[in-house]
Amino acid sequence: MKAIVFQQHGAPDVLKYTDAPDPTIRPNDVLVRVKACALNHLDLWVRRGIPGVPIPLPHIPGSDVSGEIAQIGADVTTVRVGQKVVLAPLVSCGKCAACVAGLDNHCRQATNLGYMIDGGCAEFVRAPEVNCLPYPENLSFEEAASIPLVFQTAWHMLLARAELQPGEDVLILGAGSGVGSAAIQIAKFFGARVVATAGTDEKLQKAKHLGADHLINHKTQKIRDEVRRITSKRGVDVVFEHVGTATWDDSFASLAPGGRLVTCGATTGYDAKVDLRFLFSRQLSLLGSYMGTKSELHSVMRLVASGRFKPIVDRIFPLTACADAHGYLESGSQFGKVVLTV
Ligand SMILES: [Zn+2]
């Protein structure tokens, strides 16, 4: 098959469109003919190399896949050849205490398609049967591939971790990112008031169109001052963080008494300071979040199929231009998802 393969870590030019062996499936696996694969920041980290994470080389990246079932293993019973499918990105062991409790994002063996195992930037990808999600027929392949990772992550952060309540105020950083554009929709769906930040007025208008109630341009305005103004000095109940060092101080200072800061990433760096006086006296909570459960993803897909949640596709590249797509994602100029079509 043809695939995007890298032999070494580095800049986007390590990504080569070349021949790779067809994946072989085990009894509980499916082989998916990939139609679209959406990019995530994880793809950039995996390509650059992560200290202490020995990613097997050569490697095929890509976590968010839509396509058609090309082949099924001997024990597969719930999907058939030719069926359209979206894949859950997280591959877990399915057998440990966390997995049988439905907490597959706590599985110690869990990884993503395209992370420690080969992913979807290819004509074919192998995945466990249990990762097959019902295809939302109202979406194109490119739209469908834009859903799983970011919506699952945002859902788990806001609902499972921060326990968002109707009527609460949420500060969503980086509204132009895939995870930010998903978070706005989820927070509004659950009845929150949304304050969204972005670096351009054009992105802020798109955030408003998605339902954001208040907008902050973080290039021209100070986030904590605007939050104070919008909330009459109270602060927000929940801060949705994924930016890291660049926004951490403003995020922390924007919390109301009893507020929760939930984070799933650190695209600008992982160094952060916490003033313990504010942490205890305001009874704040700092929450980490990683991916989400398959059960949560099934809930997301039902709401996508009914049109309640919409994938935000910024730009589509052909698979052969994967390196250009990485460069574009790295530039940070997108609103929503960057998708490869196969
Ligand atoms: Zn497990």
C-alpha cells in the first residue's frame, strides 16, 4: 500500500509518501480502507519525537480515521466488509481492571492509532473491532474523521473531569483549535456561558458563530482582565486549558472561588507555577485529562449523527501533501481541523 512513513524524527520533510507493507489483521481486528485522516497536535509531537517515548520506526502517523471496512478477522461479528466506519483513536488492552470498568483511557497499555502503533496516514489501517463507531451518514469522510479525538477529549474534560453544570461560566482557550471548537459546542449544549479566546478577530467571529457568548483576543487583550470584566470580578467556574505555559498564569488567575482548571495539553510548553495561597484559599481544583472513554465517544457520535455537534473542517490536503499539512497545522492559522484525504 501507499502510506506516509517517517524513518527518523524531525521537521515535516521527514514525512515521505512511499510504499509500506499491507497491515495484517488478527482475529479481533478489522482492516479499514482509509478515506480521510484528520491531524492533531499529537501528530506533530510524534513526528518531532518525544523524550522517553520510543516510537517504533519506521512509523505511520495519524489518529483520526474514517473509511470503509475492507476485511474482517475471524472473530469479528459486529461490522461487515464494505461498511462505512469511523475509528475510535484509543487502542487499549480490553482486559485490565480499568478497561473492564469502561475506563479505557486509564489502561496502562493504551495508545493511539498513529502513536505507538501505525496509524491512518495510509491506504489501509488495522484496528480492533471494538474501535469501530457507527458512521454518521450526514457527514463526509473528511468531516467524520474530524470528530473523534477532539470531541472525545473535550467531552471528557468538561463533563467527566470538570463536572460542568448548567449556567456555569467556562473560559475556553484557543477557540481556533480542534479541541477548542469542540469544547464551545459541548459547553453550550450543556447550558454553560462560554468565554472564548483566539489570536485573531476572524477566528473570534467563527467562535461566536459556534455559540461563544463572549470573545477575548489574546493578542490585544489581557485574558484575566477581560474575564474579570465579563464576570463582574467573580471569575469563571471552569477553565478549559490546552495551551500551557503561554496562558497558564492568566488561566489560573481567571478562576472563581471553587473553580476548576482542566488541562489536556501544553502546546506552548509544560512549565507552570501555582500560587498555593490562591489554590487553598479559593478552594480551586487543578485537573488533568487524557483522551476519553469509548462510551463517551459513542455519546458524542449520537449527537453528531443528530446534527447537534458539527465537525469544523478548516482545510483538506491530499495524503501526498501530508508534510505541507503538518507545516500548516504548526503555523497555528487554522480554525478547526486539518484533514488529509486518501
Ligand atoms: Zn486495559
